[in-house]
Amino acid sequence: MPRRAPKKPAPGVNLSSHFSILGELPELLEPASLFLNDNPVELEVGSGKGLFLVTSSSVHQNTNFLGIEIAAGYARMAAGRLAIAGMPNARVIHGDAQRLVQTMLPDNCLHAIHVYFPDPWWKARHRKRRVLCRPFLEHAGRVLIADGRLHVWTDVEEYYSEAMMTAHQTGLFSEPQKETAPPAEHDLDYRTHFERRTRLAGKPIWRAVLRRRTVEI
């Protein structure tokens, strides 16, 4: 199903503290430099409408949340929601997550990476575009601190199995542990909008959290 056109931030909403363009950031980016504190930083790949960023930054105010979204309209929409909510510990980058993780982030700079419902790129000729590929997972292991977490959720079992196998082959992560979602108590009590749509449709979701090994095998 194609994504709906994102809503533009309301006129007058200042995005400067919550929005960046990847190409305008330093080639070597220390993510903590984007925030006004030294708290741990967690990265969400594919922020969409920003539900995870808004909710998590509100609940965990001593953690900084950085999202990256390749669609400019959705990146601005998420940033607008953060600006309206007044969350100083969250912001969004518009750009390619592969470039950010593989070439711009230094070692051991993130406490967690969140990848929720990535595009499965169904056609065989498009599989190389999947974000949970070997190079991404190797660099995810590089930029995570020891015992840092990689959260993966998808509604595509084949993609989940392939990603878990590839993560195992890197030797950088512990065996995946199943992650559970608590019952939703209200309409937006979900980690992402896509999770909400999938759960309300009664479709299965495969969830795992992998820990960055403290010693590589």
C-alpha cells in the first residue's frame, strides 16, 4: 500500500532544533553533538511520521533519540511533531540511513538502533536495497557500544529470518531474543504507525532484540 502524502508542519513551527539534512552535516558525525547534553543516543532508521520518536523522547527524557528518514516530507512531518511537543532530546535527519551508519558515525557512539518495518523490497532485483543487509549490520555492530541493542521488527517472516541469519554471520551480535509488545490501551499506544495498522489488521509481527557482543567470535 503506498504511503499517504505527509502533512506539512503548520506555518510558524520552527524546525531548526529538530531537523537536519544529512548532506549538510559533518562527514564524521558525533551524534551527541546534535543535542544539548551528553546523554546516551539511540537511532531510529526510517522514522516515518515520528510516533516512536515523540513517544520515546517523552518517556525517556534522559536519552537522546535521533531519527533518519529518506523521505523529505515525512522527515519534516516528524520534526514538526517533535517541535510542537517541545522535545529537546529528539530530532530527525533527512537522508540515507546506509550512508549515515556506514560512513559517517564513529565507533561505539550509539546505545541502541531501532529498525521497525523496513521496506521489504519484494522483487529479487531490488533485494540489494534492503536496509538489513550485511554491510549495514556490520556497521551497526561497529557503531553500537558493547552490549548495545539492535531492535528489529517486521511483518515479513522471510525478511526477518534472512536478517537474523545475516546478523549471526557477522559474529557481532548475541543470539536474537524475542521482543514483545504490551497490549495497546488506546489508539496510538503503539511503537510506530505501521505497527498500529498491522496489529489492528490482525497480521503477525516478528520482533527481536540483538545485543552487541562484548567479545567478537
